[in-house]
Amino acid sequence: MPRLLQKLEQKQKLAPRQVLQARLLQLNTINLEQTILKELEQNPILEEVEPEDFEDKSMAEEILDEVDAPVEDVYTDESSYYLDQEKNDLPLPDRSSFIEDVINRMKDYGLTDIEQEIAEEILWNTNDRGYLDTDLVLIADSFELEEEDIEPILSVIQRMEPKGLASRNLKECLTIQLEDDKNSLSFSIITKYFDDFMHKRYDKIKTKLKCDNEQLHEAVDKISRLNPRPGEGYADNFQIVIPDLIVREDGDDWLITTNDGGIPELRISKLYSEGIKESEYSGKAKSFVREKMDSANWFIEAVKQRRITMVSVMRAIIKYQPEWFSGDMDHLRPLKLQDIAEEIDMDISTISRSTRGKFVDTPYGVFELKYYFTDALDLGDGRVLGTFVIKRELQNIINSENKKSPFNDDTLVEKLKDKGYKLARRTVAKYRDQLGVPVARLRKEI
């Protein structure tokens, strides 16, 4: 006989305005304008402010009330330069990023609303190579969950195409791509003897797995055809780069301008707002107007919050990289997303959204915001440098080599040692690979 049961469950779900703020924050300037125009079409309560209709208190001044920065730091006429002078002649295709495409495909996996939100947090915290760029426990903490609670969601993401996306390390990435054939020699090598494989200790592998040269060769060849960087090839490569921020020196300070002066300013339609006050609507009409009015207010607030966040992130980056912004472009301090998150008291996923695919126009050129983030390297002699410095020096050494007799990795190690950077050969090989520089034999010219 069926019984009635009473069950108490606690579920966490982001508020609609939080979802909207996160969605707008991850858009670049072009896509933000498209989204605003689309919202103007769909919401009759929302209307564009004509230049002659500006009230005494502009949105820029409203933002000034909430952020400790000059009004010019957030919104000025200068920010319309790119839009007015260049973008008028450019087509605006409906582009979506690789991460957005994956998020859209995830909707077919039957996840609950909260699981979908967690999945999006994971995806927005992957780097350009497709690896998870933060500890899973930090994402779990932001949802007040344990790490093991969100591992099943991570597992779903990792087994989508491209397989291995959001992996935490190379071993996990390769294992996922081989798990459909768990009885294969390749799978055993990666899961049991990964360290031997990475150091090419093939004799040990043959002894432990009792295989011959031919079997080992086939297994290694299969592994070499796997994708060690599932995010590459899907990068958000736009043909046209329009900076989201403009940074200019202003005496001893920096003027930070959001490059969205050509984006429509928004407000609530006076016709509908006065209609609500005068009780002109009733029943379903009243519910509809109130619903659209709430949606419009959230949208206006989200656009304003995006500006505040972008300026705050850029100002924190400048604070952490004073040498670079003083003109020493060969120097970047070690900097992580978590450092900026702690500096401006925001979640690390918010910082990731703010920097991914966003560009800043500086006196030294246009750079992606993620350019300013670099890992730390302990040289073992008390010095801790950003890997950017090492890579820049390595690139200079390679550029100066004789192309008829290029330096191999052992020679590069010695050259860096002469410069005061003592590194292991495998570290140098990794940095060379990250710079997109092939091995010596492939750099040789006749």
C-alpha cells in the first residue's frame, strides 16, 4: 500500500539576477551590444535613452556612488572611439565561444538547475588548453558543497567532446580518452606506469607489463595520437579584436575606461512605470508588466555591475603588475586569478569570466586580460619569478640562435643557466612547447 512520506531537502539555486549578471559579464563588447539590442526587442518595459533625454544623474554617476574611482574610470565619451570610428563598418556576426557551445550542449544531459550552474562554473574555470584552472574544492565551496558532491558533474563534462575537457592533469586527460578500452596496453601504461612513460623508461614498462617491443611501440603510438590539450583548436579566436577596456596614464594614476560608449543606455519606460503607479493595469496585464519591469531592472543593474567589475579587475591587475605598466614589458609578477579574487573580494569564477576573451588597450598595445596572469617558479636560490620572465628570456635565446644549427634543449638549459635561471631540461622543454617553438631539428634551416 502506498505511503505518504514527508521529506525535507535543502537545495541551493542562484537567483535569476545572479545568473543574468554572470551571463553578461562573460560577454565581450560586441556580444554585449547584441544582447542589449535583443533584450530591447523582447522587453517592452525597457527602452533606449536618447542623448537629449539624459537626466541629471547619469548611469556613470550612479556607478560612481558604488565604486571608489573617478567617473572617467568607468564611462567616458572616449570609450566610444572604437565603436564610432571603426565598428560602424564591421559586420557583427552572431558568435558564440567554445565554452558557450559546451554549455549549450550540456542542456541535453538532463542536469538539474543547480547541476547546470555547477557545470558552468567548472567550464568557465578551464584554461585555454582545456584544463581545470582552479581547485575543484574552491568551486564546491562556492556552492556550500563538498568536493565529492560535484565530482560526478565534472565527470560528465570530461566525457563530452572533446574528451578530457576540464581534466585536472595530463594523466587524467589521457586516461579518460582511453577508458573505452580498459583492457588495452595503452590504458595500463597511463594508469599504472604514467611516470615511467613520461620519462621514457620503456625497458621498465616492458618488464612490468611483460610485453615485447612491437606491442609497446603500438601502445605508445596510440597514446601519441591522443589529444593532450582538449581546449586547443577550439579557442575563442575572433577575427576582429575590439578592446573592452582602455587604459591610459593620468599623472601618477591610471585612467580606466570601459569601451562601451556606443552601447545603448537603458531605462524603464515611463509609460509603463506611471501606469503601475496609477493602477492602470489589473489581472494578467498587471502581472505581465510587473514581471517585465523586474526583468528590466535586473538587466540594467547587470550591465552596470559588469562595468564596475571590469574596472575593479583591471585596477587590481595594474596594482599587481606595476613594473609592466611602468614600461618594463619584460617583467610580469606571478599572478593568479585567486589573487585578484581576494583583492576585490569576488568569487574566482567571476574573475575568470571577467578576463576570458576580454582585451584591454594600453599604451603598449592591445592585450588579453589573461596575459597578465602567470605562474610562479621557485628557482631554488630564494628567488621566485613569474614563468613569463623565463619564457621571454627563452624566446630571446631562440630568436638569436643560428638557424642552420639551432640550440637543442640541453643547450637551452645551459644558456638559461648563464642568464641566472637554473632549470631542469624537462621544464625548459615544456616552456619551449608552450611558446609554440618546435624541437631543434624542426627549426633547422638549410
